[in-house]
Amino acid sequence: MPSFSFIHAADLHLGSPFQGLALKDAAIAAVFVEASRKAFSTLVGLAIEKAVDFFLIAGDVYDGDWKDNKIGLFFNREMARLERAGIRVYLLRGNHDAASVITKTITLPANVHEFPTNKPGSVRLDGLQVALHGQGFAERSANDNLALAYPAPVSGWFNIGILHTSLTGREPHAPYAPCSVDDLRSRGYDYWALGHVHDYEVVANDPLVVFPGNLQGRSIRERGAKGAVLVTVEEGRVSHERLIVDEARFAQADIAVDPEDDQAAILCRVEQAVQSLAGDMAGRMTALRVRLSGITPLQGAIAANRQQWRDEVEAACHRVHEDIWLEKLELRLEPPVASAVEANGTLDLGQLLAEHAGDADIVAEAERLVGEIAMRLPSGLGAAELPLDDTIEMLIEEARQLLLARGQGAD
């Protein structure tokens, strides 16, 4: 069997609007939008530099239907770069760019092959003795186990399965094309190129089953380095390495506050935490979420003056590095027990709020209010999975922090 190499990528999400960032800072959102394109251009450049034999994309090239042809023209340009380098591309549609979702088209170069959506299809690369098998999504929701219908392997060849799937479940990703590792093994392939899950994961080694993750983090839930994988096959032996191509990152700093800390001490803790993160940035813009937790008599003052504290924390970030931007200040603070009780000793507000934590009626009312707010957001921002860029639980926690502050009579 000849030796060869290929790149396995997935979840490019070209055209992602970064709704959450757009609500907070349009300029920073624009940086991340451009980062998605730069990350893909970098990956294409690496494919050409390393002279790979082919390039696989396991779904979600696009984030959704195009407003215009700009994103399609961008993808076409990158595919044309690969064509001029003699690199073939094999892709399939995922839930975000299913056949029923994307209505606009741009004619792609001849080196691009798309797998069918109505049934599995196969492609043979005769010179390499490689067989590729894949099926894309016809609809945004794919609830069937697509893997079981994939064809038998080509005997004596290296067989690759390409599939957009959540396997048996990967929160918070929707359970699409559900299947087990045993289902994949039953096909007798040598490598499974998966997509849909945005974290890098080697699911199994016999055969090698890999989620490469997405190329560029899109929210605080997608932290750390992002990229694709370079797979090398020599005399039938398979190895792989990550190719990190992201241009901007999300990160989180969890900071424990002590009861005796004053404002200066808390901000000093912030700077220390940010300093430890700065070395991993490698020149990338970083959107940082700072979470303050612990017991402090300053809980009321911090919650009641959240914007001022947010500005102070962002200033602390910038004292460490100019390209660290505060994505959100998250408060998980508690007042000392004594200050949680009213002067007459008849009401412990903290205890009262704790007793109603997780109350289904409160959650339902919060969901209703968020829905009303989402309908009023501009430019379709309210259509995002998290229109206010936070879970209901986090929004309720912010309200709890504010109530505790008012219960203490904070200014």
C-alpha cells in the first residue's frame, strides 16, 4: 500500500455571526469573524506546504444559509488554491449546511467532491489505494444511524469513513446521526473522520476515530487551541498530529476571593491569573471571561456596581496584555453569613434565595422574559441558541447576586 497523507478538518462554520460578541462589542466580534476565515486560509496554506494528497471536511463548512455570495466566494478561492496545488477535496454537509439549509450556490473547482445526502457514497483513489465513504445531511436534523448503511470496505485498500455525528452524545451538541464506536468498527474501515463536536478528541485507536474540533472558537464554551489534524499513513500504519490554526481564542480565569481581600487585592489576583494565561496566547486576541467566587463583605458593592467593577477588571487585563479583552465578568460571590440576615433577625435573604434555587416556575418565567427580549434584538441576534449569550441559570444567578446586594443595602 502506498504511503500518503491527508488533512482532516470539520466545522469550519464560515459565516458565523458571533452573535454573543456582537451584543457586547461589535469591533471584537469583527475580529473573531475575520479569524474564522484566516484560520481556514492558514490550514489551506499548511496543506499546500506539506503537500498532502487530499483534504477531508466532515461537515459544517458553512454556519448557515448565506446572506450573499461573499462567503461562498471565499470558500471557492481557498478551494482553487488547493486545486492549483493538485490537492483533491472531499466534503459532506452537516446540520448547519444541510442540503435543505443552503439555498445559494457558487460553482466550485473540479477538485472538490461532495458526498451525496440521500445515501452513502464512495470514492476510490486508485493511485493511493484509498477508498472514501461518506454521507451528508439532507435536512438540518438527522436522527437516523447513518453509519450502519455505509458500504463494506474495499478489500486490501485503506478505507476512510467520513461522518458528521454526535456518536452516543457529546453535550452540548445536538444528538445527530447517533451511533456507537462499535457501529463504526463494524464497517471494517481503517480511519473514521468525524465532525460535529467542536472539541478535539481521539475517540478510539483501533481503528483511529477522531473529532478534529472546529478551526476557530466561537464562544466562551469553545475555549483553548483549535485546528485540524494531519494524518499520515506509512506501510499501513496510521499516525496523526494536530495543526493549530486559530487566530483568536476564548479563555476563562477562575479567581477565588478571600474575605479579607479589598478591591486592590482582588484586582491583583486578577492580574496574576491573567498573567498565567498570557503566555499561551501566542500573539492571538483573547476574549477572557473572569469568574470571581468566594465569601466577601464586598459582595454587595461589587454586584451593585457591576459595570464599574467590570471596567476595573478589564483595565487589570490590559495592564497585563493589550490583546486580552474582557468577554464577561461573572460573579459567584457570597456575603458573610452575618450580613445576610436583616437587622431585625427575621429574614435571611441568602437562605430564602437558596430555598428557591432551581425552582421550575422561576426558570419558566425567566425563559419567557428572555424570549420577549430576544424578539426585540436587532439583526436577527435573538435567533441565536443563547440570545443573551448566557444560560438561563447564569442569568438567574446574576439576578440573585443583585438581590443579595440590595438586601445588604449596597449603593
